[in-house]
Amino acid sequence: MPAEGHILALDQGTTSTRAIIFRMPDLMPVASAQQEFAQHYPQSGWVEHEAEDLWETSLAVMREAIGKAGLEPAQIAGIGIANQRETTLVWDRRTGRPIHRAIVWQDRRTAATCAGLREAAHAPAVAATTGLLIDPYFSATKIAWMLDAVPGARDAAERGELAFGTVDTFLLWRLTAGRVHATDATNAARTMLFDIRTGAWDPAMGELFRVPMGMLPEVRDCAAAFGSTTVLGAAIPVLGIAGDQQAATVGQACFQPGMMKSTYGTGCFALLNTGDAPVASRHRLLTTIAYQLGGKRTYALEGAIFVAGAAVQWLRDGLGIIKDAAESGALAAQSDPAGRLFLVPAFVGLGVPHWDAEARGTIHGLTRASGRADFARAALESVGYQTRDLLEAMQADLGAGTGAVLRVDGGMVASDWTMQFLADILGAPVDRPTIRETTALGAAYLAGLQAGLCPEPVEFAAHWQLERRFTPAMAEPERAAAYAGWRRAVQRTLSDPG
Ligand SMILES: Nc1ncnc2c1ncn2[C@@H]1O[C@H](COP(=O)(O)OP(=O)(O)O)[C@@H](O)[C@H]1O
Ligand SMILES: O=P(O)(O)OC[C@H](O)CO
């Protein structure tokens, strides 16, 4: 039986930063802290974060969680980091100061660059090496944009003076006072510069995307020694890192090929474990690394949707028709069951399966009777429809029965109304676990494994507990009609419907 101890999981997400302390070896959460931070939208389709906000909120929530747990910093056996992926930071190696705000994964400013590379027929080589489609979503074109936009940056990068990192790497650099410039294989796999088969940076991708290889961090396993930090008042090792969606895959114990989870935060990301060989999608899904342990990579097929909970935030902050995300389900329930609005939330383009960076959101079916409740319902339903789109792509790739049961997590699964609609529109059960903070749980598990405090995957998988199963209650004709309506609405939203 592994020893007792505490692991601190840091989950640096798109809209908030969370720290949760897990008790080992039973992985029970004992204390948590969370802080939201500002989103910056300097232009249509642009999304930025202030790097200092990411760092300051991380420090604050880690300190608060340790205090709430009644622990001394020295009692923390290790830190596991999970992070919003792809978001790009470039900083001065000497000062640690970023040269620009972080460019967030949702940001579309490099759409024209990506379109040019696709037109020049680079997509097959990029897919073969990185498993990804050429899209502004991934880090590579964001790095090049920064190097071109900030005066002197490209020359400084060529001279080796600048470092690139996704959010994990930036936080690790700050935690270790610049001693460690490293990432893990799952985060590397989202840059469009990493060969997911060999597990190494690819110089041809560096050349294609105009990114100097000297800027890139060292790549390690998800459970590994990442150095140690003293910023919390004692020397604490960082022992685990994974992109948040991959951490959630671990937290949901999707260790067997065929197992799948879907996380509903700002966006929605479904990952299906495909085992030890990468599977190339014929339906515009992403091939990615689920986790790397002991030098061995396990792969996943991923469906990425850019707007899920962000549609609820738009109801709150954009339209002002709710004060709190938690009100959205009750409001949606008041909508006229006979009518149906379709909101296609292409606020930053569309991801799987369309990959249309130029599309922008639309609403269909408005009548004089449409009101607040119908908008709320349309926003929540859009999450279900988009999940069905990506599940259909997975089934087309891997056959019927794929994703027969969906394990869900993330902030939005608190909405029973949304989860019921999800089961209804999929025509499949949706399982919500007892611990919904599966991203943090996965990060804690990886660090705990490295610390020798966690059970092996098989035993950990047996810990997974169902809180509630949502079973489909919608009649097939209604399901088919609703989904057909959604498909028509999407067709009218695409920038090039032909
Ligand atoms: N009860 C709820 N009903 C609907 N949406 C919710 C609810 N609670 C939270 N959300 C949405 O979930 C998202 C936050 O989830 P979270 O997993 O914290 O996201 P992230 O990691 O992307 O910051 C927000 O977009 C919020 O609007
Ligand atoms: O911060 P989240 O939970 O919305 O996750 C963001 C994803 O990692 C982006 O790929």
C-alpha cells in the first residue's frame, strides 16, 4: 500500500485558476481555492491573457489551499500541474518577463497564415508528424506571430535569448526561478511542432512555422521530476504535468483503449483512448498524446469544440440575461417546448469537424415570441449538438459503439438540465462522477504516482465512482428532427458552405 501524504494540484484553466489538495493514497480532495482572472479581447477573434494574472492567481490559490487544508508547506509531497493547452507565452530568459500577453488557444489572429499553409499543401505533412490540422488553435503560428509583431523579437529568439512555453512551462519557469525550462509530452503535442510518433521536436515543423528550435522546452513524461520550488515557503518538488484535457482523461481513469471522457469548461474536449498506436482520423478529429508514462506514449483521438461554457458566459456577460451560470438551466426549462432556437456559437470559428476559423456565430429560428428562456435553452443545447457532431465523427472513424457511454466533467456538468439534454440528443447514457474536478484529480494522480504515493492505474481506475447517470428520455423522432435543425443551422453558419 502506498504511503500517506498530500499532493497539491494546480489547474490553470481558461477562465480561472484552481488549486486542490488531495490526500494520498485515497485521492480525496481536502481543500481547494479558486480565482477568476480577466479575459482580453483586443479585436474580433483575438483572445489574450495577462501572463502575470496566470502567475499571481496560481500563487494565490496554492497558498490559500494549503492554508485551508491546515497544512504546513513542507507537508506537501509534490505538485501536479494541469493547464489550458496551446496558449502561448514567449519570455526573456534573462528577466523572465513575457514579450507580449499570452495568446490564448481560442485566438484566431493567425487564420490567414494557416489558410496560406493549407493552400500550399502542407496539411498532409503536418498531420503525419503532429497529428493536427493546420489551424490557429495550436501554438506554432501564435509563436511566429509574436516574433514578427514585437520589434526585435525574432532576432532575439534566433540568438537564444527568448524562451517559449505553454502555460505549464511558464509557471514551471517561474516556480523554479528560471532553473527549469521543460514541458510534458501532452502539452508538446499541442504546439504543432512535435512529432507525436517519436516524441521529439521536429525541425521540419520548426522551419515550416518559422519557429527557432532553441526556444523550445525540454520534453518529459507526465509523471517526472520537474525540479523544485521554494515560492510556497518550503522546497516542494513538481512531479506531474499534463494538458488539462489529458489530465482529465487520467482523472476519469480512461486507461483502456475505447474509453472516453468529455470535459465541459470554456470549450468542450472529448478524448478517446486509442492505445499505444496513433490513429489517423478520416473525419477531421485530432490525433494526440493521452499521456506518457515511463517513456511510453498512449494516444487519443480528440474532438475539440471551442465554445461550451463560454456560451453560458455570453448569456451572463454579453446579453446580461442571467446573473450567474447556475441560473441558465432553470431559465432554459421555462422555454416554450414547441419552439426551438438554434444558436451556433462560432464566436471564435468552429472546431471539429468543420475547422472553419472564419465562421462567426448565428442564431436561427427567431420569432416574435422568442425571449430570454429560448436564448438560454439554445446556448445549453448547442453544447449537446456539438458533442453529437464530434461523436459522429469518432464513430465514422472507429465504428458504431464508440463512446457508448460518456464520462463527463468540468464546470458545466453542474447543470443537470444540460446533461439531460446531452443524453437525449446523443441517445446514449452520460455518466457524471462523484469527483467532478477530474482535471485536478488527474494532475494529482500523476504527481502522486511519481512520489510513490498513488496506486497503479488499474487500482486507481477501481476508485472511479458514479454520482449520477443521465439516460436518454427523448423520443427518436424528436431527436432526429432537432439534430436535423442543428445541421441546417450549422450549414448556414459556415464561411464557405459549399
Ligand atoms: N451550473 C452551470 N450551468 C451551466 N454552465 C455552467 C455552470 N457552472 C459553470 N458553468 C460554466 O462552466 C465554465 C467553467 O468551467 P471550468 O471547468 O471552470 O472552465 P475552464 O477550465 O475553461 O476555466 C464557465 O464557462 C461557466 O459558464
Ligand atoms: O481551460 P479549459 O478547461 O477550457 O481547457 C482549454 C483547453 O485545454 C484548450 O485546448
